Amino acid sequence: MAFAIPAGGARRTRTARRRGTFVPFLLLAPALLWLVAFFVVPTVSLASQSLQTGDIDNGFTLTWNFATYADALSRYWPQFLRSIIYAGSATVGTLLLGYPLAWFIAHRSGRWKNTLLVLVVAPFFTNFLIRTLAWQIILTDQGPVAQFFRSTGLTTVLQAVGLTENDSLLNSQFAVISGLIYNFLPFMVLPLYTVLERLDSRLLDAAGDLYANGWNTFWKVIWPLSLPGVVSGTLLTFIPAAGDYINSKLLGNTQTVMIGQVIDAQFLRVLDYPTAAALSFILMFAIIVLVASYVRAAGTEELV
């Protein structure tokens, strides 16, 4: 038996459906407006600025001068390459230090778990600049760290691999990379902890029942299951580290200048806004390409 829907009921149904269609957009509207105001508009403005010509005295005019990009890249490619190398080194360093720490907090810390997590995020309560300045004191030539490195011969090793030019730890590649590792270590530890804390311990017991040793258990069970945290942590570390300029400015020398430091100088001292904007876009494009390639190679899209 067929039942006819009254005309008024059909109209109300269609009206309810239309309202349901617009509800998600209304909920997204505040976030979309925020993105447009504070990301899209500044990005478009920066793109326009990169294609302008002129100077600070006579003003800048949009002339669609794409040659600025080629000129900026040809002049500052060493700083670009150095930034990628330093950021990559810092990312590897944070992973090597952060993975065991995250595992210990997740599975071995017991009642001290919350305390250790607070200690991991505690540096965030201190200004980034102050944290970096503290490393000038830590790595000073008269400090215990430098004396330990000299007494153990580690300064000779650092010189051999090109991380320092003499027995001083300050104003060197070692100091810059160490500062990056310290400042961005929490960005690696927290995603790793989130994944490792959810790891089912019964899987480790099963691996032991199948006669897997510690290394096989890690490589075949723990590591694959922790890849989402590894990918998230490396992205959260590499992206800001590649554009950092504080560590290279305070802990490095003229041979450790990163591209962020060049952009800062072009904007605030040289006042060459088109070049600074072009360098910013080149850096952004390079990071996007590297990140997309990395995520694809990692084989996981489940980011924490």
C-alpha cells in the first residue's frame, strides 16, 4: 500500500534537507574566515610583494618581475642548502633522543609519567630567545660542557667531521644544530609518546612467544606501529627548524647563516622587500615538496 506525503510535509522535508546542507558550512565559517584573514591574505600580499620592483625611498610597484626568484636563488642557494642540512640533522637528532625518552615515559616511568611529561613541555613556558641565549652559557669555553669535550677528545672528533673549526663549541655548526635539537625536541617527543602509549603490550608478548629477540621485536612490531608518531614528529621538527634564524644568529658564525637569517636581514636591514618575499616563497615551496615526498615515502597518512 502506498502512502501519499502531504504537500506541506514534502516542503518541510526539503527545507530541512537544505538547512542540513548549510549547517556544516556555517560551523566552518569562523575557521575559514580566520584562515582567509591571517593566511590567505598575507600570502597573496607576500606573493605580490615578491613580484614588485622599486626601493624604500621611491616605493614599490607591481611589475610581475619573476626574475627576482631566479636572482634570489642564485645568490642565496648555499644558505638554502645549509638550512635543509641543519634542519635535517636536527630532526634526526631529536628522533634519536626523543624516541627512547618517549618509550621510557610511556612504558617505564610508572607514577612519574605525568612529572616527566611536564618536564618535557616545561621549556615551552620560557621564551624561545631566552632558551637559545642559555645555550651561549652552556657552551661557553670556560663551562663544564666545553671542558668535558676537551678532556674526552670529542672536540677533535667534531673538528674532524667539520662541526667546529677549533676547540671552541660556540659559534659553530655544532652549536647551531645543538640549539635546534634542544628547542624542537618536545615537538618530537609528544607525538611519539602519544603513539607509543597506545601500543598494545600484548603484541610485544606475542612477539616474544614467537621467539623474536629485542631487536626483531622493535623493528618488526614497535617501529611500524609508531610510524605515524615518527612522521608527525619529524614534520613538526623539520618545518620550523628549516626557517629558524635565532639559533644560527646567536650560536653560529658567518659560515653558519641559514636562510631565515637572510630573510630577516632583507626585510629589516637591507629593506629589499621583493627579494625577502621571493626567498620566503622559495623556502615554502621547497618545504612543501620535501614534506610531500617524505610523507609519500613513509607510506602513512595517519598523522597524529
